[in-house]
Amino acid sequence: MGSIAIEPTNGVPSAERVERGSFPLAFAKLPHVKESGPVDADSVAANWVEAFNKTIGSADLSTLSELFLEESYWRDQLCLSWDLHTLHGPSKIVELLKNSKGSRIKSLALDKTSSVRSPQTSRLGSDAKFPNVQAFLKVETDFGKGQGLVRLVNEGGKWKAFILFTFLKELTGHEEGVGRRRPLGAEHGGHTSKENWLDQRKSEENFENGEEPTVLIVGAGQNGLSAAARLKMLGIKSLIVDREERIGDNWRSRYHRLCLHDCVWFDHLPYLPFPESWPIFTPKDKLGDWFESYVKLLDLNAWVRTTVTKSSWDDASGKWTISLERRVGDTTETRVVHPKHVILATGHSGEANFPVINGMSSFKGKVFHSSKFLGATPAQGQNKRAIIVGCCNSGHDIAQDLYENGYDVTMVQRSSTLVLNSETNLMHMSGLYGEDSPPTADADVLNWSTPLPIVGTLNKDMTRLQEKDDAATLRGLEKAGFKLDSGPGNSGLWIKYLQRGGGYYIDVGCSQLIIDGKIKVKQGCEISEILPDGVVFSDGQKLEADEIIFATGYQNMRTQARTIFGDKLYNQVKDVWGLDEEGELRTMWRKSGHPGFWFMGGNLAMCRWFSRTLALQIKGLEEGLYKYEDF
């Protein structure tokens, strides 16, 4: 058994590890939609919902196909089953409905609780070429309530669904303890207990008096914290364990100038949005402090300076036996816990992908993985030379930091990279996530409602526009010998992130240094040998170096599971990240292949959304609403 390793998600798994067993995304064909005259969106949406409800409640589900285009998609999260699905076409929809053993939708209703949510005419895509009627939905299922969104188009005078999105939001009788269900916080009257809130919190956090966590969460980054918060609101006791000295140190310990590349409007964690004064791009130390405050403000149970030393699973009891080694002050204590579930939340990457190259041990300078880079020290006048292997976000950020501290820097680009200016990315996100955009809850529904095959198709146009905006930068990079790509099938950054896990750079200044020749690029060659004073490439060229930094990403998240929980579990769980045959992300927030074991990863926006999906699955199991082996 190994100790807990925490990696922030600015490191991404290497494409080679992610793509094994991953399905390439099948892009959607957008149906040809003719412009129509004035449309009464309310009537169109109401008529479709009425027809849907009539059909879903009948014995003949095959008639449901009449409500969907042949080229249509139903994206569902826990309403049709206790899993995530993207169903392509009426036949797939009817097939799942007939064979479903889990949640079944009883009815839909229009959601008119705000002007954003009320039915309206809309257009999909950055070039607004796809007219449709958009309607937010309320969803009633056998097990609880959800929400959704439908996009209807006119086919030969009949309005049919092109996209239907449904997601479970709460379980009946087990709703979250928020809003009108929030705790009282005080006991009035003739109570004799001398414990106040602080006494109770200490007891809860330390799991005293024989208490046990139902869920053990390994990792106190955004993934672990958001999962713990969701579980707490559902009344499930969890314990977060992390090897760091303080909550947030997994971000504080990263390189000196690291900031998030995603904007503030996109990055909220559940229940506690950032203040309105928060910077657009969050500095790493500020984020670490926020995570520490998040634990305190939401009363989450978290043990720092703690590692997993031994673990085993018992099929008969459906419980883990896990030994934890915890440092408290100057002493070390061992604690054995018996959770029913373990969530591995160490970031969506696994072990560092650190290649072994002939002659590496002979190198007289420093050689290390980018995860160990803490920031450059000034080297002006010292003629220091650095080689960085890898050209994604971390590689670029490190190269820029080294150059600005006086190093002579060469980046080794082995394949190609998607490059997108930070300002361009921010501009194209502002429709959903920005100062004047819809409320985050509505933006999230709009964002996650579009199935990935359609996202891939629509993003081709957006990528073309982004590349037009960034033309000067991109042409300059090509002239400097830097090889570019536009993502899988020219679909841009997001699909590349989901499908491959890396291969992109959101430019915050390093591209201009490459264009100006201040940072050099060695393109299309592998390192064949490392010498005491430098490296030799496959084309025979030698470059001298004092430092070699491998910004080569991370292996599949399964490798982290093996490090902590052993080979037996590793061989049972499935690969994480990349896409399945339906176009959904593999294994993450879903059944892993091993009962009582879950993977949790992704950026802050993904944590905000999918932490609820994972928590509802665990709550459903704990309340006996379904069995793990059923799905």
C-alpha cells in the first residue's frame, strides 16, 4: 500500500494512457432545419410535453419515437437508470426504456420559474445557424425529482425533439438539508447536555464514540471537498483524508506563479460561490485558502497528515477495512475504519508519467517531473540551460517561468498542440459563464444538456472562429516551428480534453516568447539518450542542459488506485477518462467495476455538477433503492 498522492487537475493524463479502450467521438449530423415564421414557443413546448407524458405512461412505448427526430439524442443522468447515458436515435431510446431496471420517468412539466427558463426560440452554435424552441423542464421519476431541457425543431410541420436532457436532482424523502430543510443550529428548552456546537463538531470530525464514516474520501482537492459536501447535505457521514499538512496544500505546493486557466464564473464549488470581488483567474494559494475555508464553513470532516496504509474489501458485509496512519501533533496514531464506500478523489490523473531514458542516471544536473516543479529561482548571468519535454499547459507555464528568471529554455514538442489565447477562450465562454450571463444553475443546465456528439459538431464552427481571432499567434507559432492542431476532427479544446486528457495550451504569454525566439522549440523528435551534460535526440542533434523537466502528464487514474489499494482492485476497476461508446466519460462518477469504489475527478465546474450525480448514486444504494450489481 502507498501513501495518498494528491495532484491538482492542471496536470492531465497522457494521451497514450487515456486512449486505451476509449472510443473516438462520433460527431452528430445536424438535421437541416428551415427557417419558419413567428413561433409560439409556449404552445410548441406545451404540446410536445403533453404528447410525451401521454406516451411515456402508455403500454406502447414505440410511439415515443414519433416525438424524436431520427437524428436525435437523449442525454440522461440517473432518471432512466442509475447510470449516465447518451441515447442516439429513437430506437436506442425505446430500447433502454423497455429494458430499464432503474429510475423511470413518470412525467415532464415546463419550468417557467424565470425568464431564462421559460420556453423561447433559440439558436444553437456559435454561428447561430440552428433554430429551435428551447424549454427547461421539471422531471418526475419513480424515485425523485429532476430537471432537464428540450430543444425542439420543426420537421415537416411537426415539432420533434432534437435534444432531450434529463437529470435527477433529489430523491423523494431524502432531499438535501438546505434552504427550508436547513438545520436549526440551536436547542432551546430544558436540555441538560453541556456540549455546544464546537464540542459536537470535534466529536463528529474525529468519529468518536464508535462512529464510523459511511464514505471514505481519499483526497482533499476540489473533487473530494465537493463530494463530501454533497454527501453531507444528503445525511451521509463521510471522512476526507489527505497526506498534506493543511487543506489546500495540494494547490499551495505547486509552482510559484500558477493560476487557474478557467474563469471565476465557471469555477464555483457547490453551495458556496466565490465572492463578487474574486479575481477572474484564481491564484493557486488563494484557491488553497478557499478550500481550507470551505471545509470549515460547511462542517466537513477532514483529516490531514493522514495516509492509507492497508485496505481490504469484504463481499459478505459490503464493507472496507482500512487502516489509516494519522499524525496529530508530534505523535502518530493508527485508526481502522469500515466504510461502505471509498471515493478516490486525487485528481483525474494517476501516477506521474515519467519516462525512463537511457543514460538518465548519468545526468549531472537536475532531472524531474513537472509535478515536482516549485518555481524557478533567478539565474540571470549564470548561463543556465533548461530542456522541457512536453508542450501542454504545465510545460508552457514552466518554460515561461524559467525564461523570465534568466534561463535559456528549449521546449521539446513530440507531436502537436492545440493553442488557444486565454482572452479568446474567455470571450467565447461569456455567453454561458460571464458577468452578464445566466445564473450559474441555469448555465450549468444549458452547458451539460448538449450531448457530446453534438458538442463536437458545433465546436467545429467555434474552433474556426477562435482560430480566426488567434490567427496572428497561431501563424507566428507555425513560423517558429511549433506544430498545431485543432483537436479531434477540428472540434477544439473541450473534446480533446475529454477524449485525450491533454494536448492543449491556454496561452497566457508563452506563445509570444516562442514566436520571438526567446524560447526555442525542438519539434517532432524523441530523446534517444541522456548524457551527463545534455540530451541527444533521435535525429542525432545534441542539446546541452543543466535541468531537464518532463512535463509529460500522468497515467490513467487506475494507477493511483493501484498505488493506494493494490493490484486486486486495480485489476477489477475500469480505465478512467476518455469516452465510452455512447459518448459519455468513462467510469468517472459512475460504477467503477468494484463495488463500493468510485472515482471522482475533473475541474471545478465538473465537480460542482457531477458531485451530485455521484452522491445520489451512493444515497440510492444506502437507502436500498437499487443494488450495485443491477447496473
